[in-house]
Amino acid sequence: MHFPIMPFRAIIFLTCIALGFAGTRTVVAQQDTATKQDAAKPSAAESSAAPQGSGPGDLQAAVQSWQKTGWPLVERLCVDCHDSEDGDAGLNLNVYQDIQSIDADLGSVERVLEIVRFGAMPPEDADLPTDEERKALVASLEQILYSVACNSRRAPSNATTRRLNRSEYNNTIRDLFHIDLRPADAFPSDEVGGGFDNNGDVLTLSPLLIEKYFEAAETVATHVIIDPETLPKLAADLASDRLFVRGESKTGSFNGRFLDPDAYVWTEVDVPVDGEYSVRLYGGVTDEKAKPGQFGIFDNDGTLLAKYELGYFGGSGSSQSKEQRFQLKKGMHRFRIAPIADDAEVGKTKFKQQDDLTAEVIAKQHEDSKKALQPSGKFDLGKYPHMVRRLRVDGPRGSRKSELPKSHLEIVRKTASYDGGKKQWKNVVEAASECLKPLMRRAFRGPVSDDEVKQFASLVEIATQRDESYYRGLQIAVTGILMSPRFLFRVETPADNKSAGTKSAENDSAEPQLTQHQLATRLSYFLWSSTPDEALLKTADEGKLEGKAIEDHVRRMLKDDRADALGSEFAAQWLGLRNLNGHEADERLFPKYNDSLAKAMSEETERLFMHLVRENRPAHELLTADYTFLNPQLAKFYNTTHSGKEQFERVSLKTTPRRGVLSHASVLTLTSNPNRTSPVQRGKWILENILGTPPPDPPAGVPELEETQTADANASFREQLEIHRADPSCAACHRVMDQLGFGLEQFDAVGQFRESTPKSKIDASGELPGGRRFSGAADLAEMLGNSEKDAFARTAIRRLLTFSLGRELSPADRCVIELIAENTAKEEYRFTDLILEVVRSRPFQNHSRSN
């Protein structure tokens, strides 16, 4: 294939289309097939008459419980307002007496469950259930949802083909090439879906992003492969006008610098890289009958670098010359050239006039050098026994392999031969294929065919035919690889030999399994937000990524530094830490708050999370931990000690009012307004991120807190909220949300502890449903960590599953969540155990279900 005038970007784009979008057509065809199969599958409702096993997934038992307990409560408490699609919130609960309707609208049923559990419904002015009735309704709703989800017969479908998000792109480039360029930082921001920016349904592809992909790919390619001919070199030829003299001297007719016995020459050379350089000195003695003279070159510190023995210079414009080779470090070198004694020793002898060259002298001589040298005319050569005419510095010499990046040495396994006579490269495709095939396997996260490799190797050949070097051709091929859909996208199409699917414990319907390499990719982007490493790919190559082998990989990968991405990507998004970026605290009220402190706040929370994961600690310890990880700045902010041995270190909180993430400055700051705390935001954060029960949106027309009429202009914030809750439309949500937020009132709007004083009374007490009282953040954290342990574990499971799958969960996933909770409850829902159960789960190991 030869394109005489087409730009390389166009050639790359056509190559990628030819190779990549053929696979996309296969995806579409398979999705069409899956859709047709879906229509033929029975639903849970249609199969409700089939005999079921016992347990929470027993559909018949769930239906009986619903008809006996759940539906009568819904009918009594809810149907009056929600009796048609024209009723409140457009919700018709009448249909939920029918199991088929529940199956058809699991999402709405799940939202009803959340609102009932939260206590937002029924409203304050309606017929309110007793605590026992509310618990019974919640239990019945949970059972019917779980059973319908577990008995669903929906057909599997392919996951949305999704591109790498910005973090995944940066991490993948880092791990593929051992460089940390972070080119994706220049990409447009990723959208968020289901709480995470790795959701395939929102990772769109715009023309701007395609242009950014090209720029990033080209930048990466030029960093990972280097044409040796382009490495920095020094070929400095320093003639007389760049040889500055200190002391008595004369300038000859041919500009030679003739020195009296006490004079010396100095000059400057900027060395581009460390290495061995050849330094040739031109000069000699002026007495034709005298014995050869000894000249020395001294370095910046005045130490003798090399000795040169030069005889009679030859008269007129002639000179003697000698070359010496020695090591030079990168940077500016100021050489002194002077006559030396015969017994001077390299590396030991010091230049006696080292201090003579002051900054003022250097500046003046540089200024004087702007004028052309003028010959001195006739002079007595006997008074000027030494002459220096020129200095030439070349290098570095020898092999320059050490200057090439690690990626270059890994990729360039074979070099095409070059015919200097014909000025052309030979055997390019063969050599390039040997270089590109291992890279393509890692970049494409799986096997590649010889035909695929040849397509990219042909790009190298095209480049050499256009008089580019072989190395430049490899750069173009790498650009093409990084523009390929197989690199940019994670496409999970069922393999032909897996089309029959497998059966799982939670659902006995057949589902296509992920291929070994798809599973390796899903695992690595879950735990590392990056590409699979060689160990993971090798196990996938062998077809052994299952059972104990995959569990061993999970444990290995969690110990790796790359697993820190679980903190910076998963935990940071789950807990909302990214909202600290750009958070503006009132500088007048909180002068200590700045960007570096905000970064330390976020890192504290991420480090605690990763500690719990790596040590396999119980999930609720994220709430109750009596220790944390602080750097000196944050330790000072917390008014606690720091040893200074490490930047971040474990610090005890036993004698402080802080416990777990609820009292982390990160959480306290992101849930505050710029100038004051917000119990509402803090309570809402706990409900959403800890208890997994987001409150409903406020009713239309409800005023903001600031607009609420108060009985007293000096009313405290707590009193204002009490008045706000007097509105029945507000009370249902705020009666729980506000109480949770009050427990964190010991901390100001940037997370600093504040004492209660007579002038500024801090009331951090509260009461949760069931008469559970607490006072302060530590008390609240312990209460939630103990009494809400199960709810928090399910929140963690839900978030882990969402992040690992890159899609929003549906009510049909409830069965998986409950199974993971059941399998980990006895050991207190330990984090590594939760991760292992997610990896073992049906949706993680198989192609996603249609919902």
C-alpha cells in the first residue's frame, strides 16, 4: 500500500478504520441477534408459576408475603395520593398489586422502597405508619424486588462499547511505555453516569476529542521511540574570538592567542548530556628550538581534566593539535587552558588562579568579545612562549543506548538495514513487524494476527519510502496503534465458542462469558484503571483466568502501587472528593484553607480507604476508624502530632473528637458552604454515600432555607431548620437528614474542630428513628458503624459493582448485591472480600444483561 501524497494522519485514520470498525460491525450484528433473543425469553412474571427453590429468591413466597403484608400497607397508606399516572409524582401504585406490573417497572418499585425506608413518605399530614408497619413494608418491598430480580429471565446483551476515560488513558500510557506524560489532561472533561466517569453510556466521542487523540498519540510516539540521529550532540568549534584571555597576551595575524608565562585562556561550553567527549586543543610553543610544552585544561572546580603536549606551532596560521577524551556532565562548563608543569596530575592538580575569574570579569569579557579581534602587529615571540588557537569539543562518543528511553529499547527489537549507496531502507515490514507485534498485543489487550501487525508495519515502510528514517516510521506506526479503536475502546463482544453461555448460582439462564482477555481487561481497569500487565495477559493467554487463579491475581494486584487508583478514582468519586477541586472557602473566615491543604484532605481519605482495602479491614471501619493518615500540613490543621519521618503517616485519633471519614476535613469541607457549615448537605451526604438512601428531590415551590420566615432575626441555624421542618412538605425528609448533619456541627466549614463557648454554642446532638441518640461526630460515627453496618456494606457493594461494570445498576442487579452481602456478612463485609465477590459475580464475569 503506497500513498504518494496523502498526509500521515489520513493514512493512519484509514488504517484504523479498516482494522477497527470491522469489529464494530460485528458488535452491531451480535446486538441485533441478542435483541431478537431477548424478545423470545420469558419474563420473571411469565415464569412465576414455575416451581422455585426456598430462600430469599423464592418468588412464590415473596408474592404471598407481598399480597398478605406489603400490598395492604401500600393500599392503605399510599394509593389515595398515587392512584393514577395523573396523581402525585405521576406515580400509579394501584398496578403494583399485580406481579407482572412490578416486574415491568422494577425501577419505580425500587425508588418507592428508598423513599419509604428514608421516611419521606407518607408525608407528615397523612396517615403515618407505625415503626413496625414501616419496617414490615420495607421488608416486603425488599423481598419482592429481590425475588423478581433473582428470577428474571431477561436475555443477556453486550455492554456498551466504551472508550477509555481520561484517567484510564493516562494510566494506560504510563504502564505501556513507562512514562508519565498525562496527555489526557488536555482532553475535554468526561461526563459522569451512575456516580462515575467510567460509565460507557456517557463516554461520548466528539470531533474535538478525536483531534486531541491524534495530538496525544503523536506526542507519546515521539517520546517512546527516539531516532538516534536526533539525540542531542555537541560539535563546538571554538575559534580565537571565543577564547578569552586573562593576563598579558598578543593576537597574531591569524588570530592566534599568544600568552606570557602567567596568562591563561578560558572559554565556555554547554554540554547537552552526560558522556565521554573528545576535546582537541590547537596551539603549541612559539620557540621552534624549544622542547614541547605542556598545556592543561581545568574544569569548573579548577581540577585538571587533561594534559596536552604540543610542540612548535609551525608559524603563520599553523598549529599543533592533540585530542583527549574525558567524561563531562550535562551543563555549562567553563574551561581554563593554561601551561602546566611536567609533573601535573590529572584529577589532582588545581588551577592556581581559580578565583581570578569573577562574575564582573566574565561579564566584561563577554561584552568585549562583541568587537572583532584586532592583530597586535609585530611582537617578541620570546616573551609569549605559548600559543592557543582553537578548541574543538565533540560528543558524546561511543554507545548512546543509555540515553534512549526504556520504551524505545523494549519496542525496537530489530532495525531494518540501511543501504547507504542507494539511500534506502530494506526489509522494513519484516523488522517493523517484529517490533510492533508485542506492543500491539499489550496495547490491544489481547492476541493480534499477523495481518493486523502487517497493516501497521506497512506504515513504517510508507514512511521510509518518503525519505523518513526507520525510527520515524515506527513513531508513525505507534501513533496508528494509539489511534486504533482496539486501543481507545473496550469492546466486549461474545466469542463464537462461548455463545452457548454459562449458568450461575443467582440466575440459571444462560449468559455468554467474557473471553479470557476481556475478563483480564475488565479486572485491570477495575483495580488499576489501567491496562493488564504481562502476568495477567499470560494467564489469559493460557486460558487459566478463573477460580483460584483470578483470586490470586486480585490479591497480587491490590498490593501493587497501581491499585492506588481505587482510591483516586473509585473512592474519590464515591465519596465526592473531586468536589474539592475548585471549592472556594471564604478566605477571610478560613485563611488556612488553600489548594495544597485541599489536596492533602483528599489524599487523607483516599489513603484510609486503600489501607482498609489492602489490610482487608471491615467496611464499617471507614466510619469508625480511630486513626487516619496525615501529612505535616494537615496534622497541624487538625492540631495533632506528626513525626515528620514520612510525608503521610498513620496518626492515632483516640484522644480526638474525630472518627472515620465523617470527620475527615475533605468530607466536612465539600458538604459546607463557602462561609458556613450546612447540616442539610452533610446529612444528605451521609444518606446518599453511607446509607445508600438518597432523599427525594424537594417538592416544587418549597423555599430555600434562607427564604424561610423565622420568628427571631437572631435565631440560630438549628432553630431556622426547625422552622423549616414545620412545613409538612419539608418535614419528612429533613427530620432524618438534619439530625445526621447536626452530629458534625463540632467542625467548621473547612473541617477544623471548634469548641462550644457561651457566645457560640455548638449543639452536635441528635436523634435518629427508633430513639437512637448521639452527641458529636465520634458518637454518630460509632452508632452508624454499628447499627447501620449492613446498609453501609450494601452501599459499598453497589458502588463497587457500578464502578467495576462501567454502567448504572438496575433493580435486576439487586440479587447480585444481596448475594455478595450474604457471602461476606459473617466476616463483617471486609473490603478485599467484597472486591473478590464482585469479581466472582455473574455480571462481572459474563456479558451484561439487558434490563
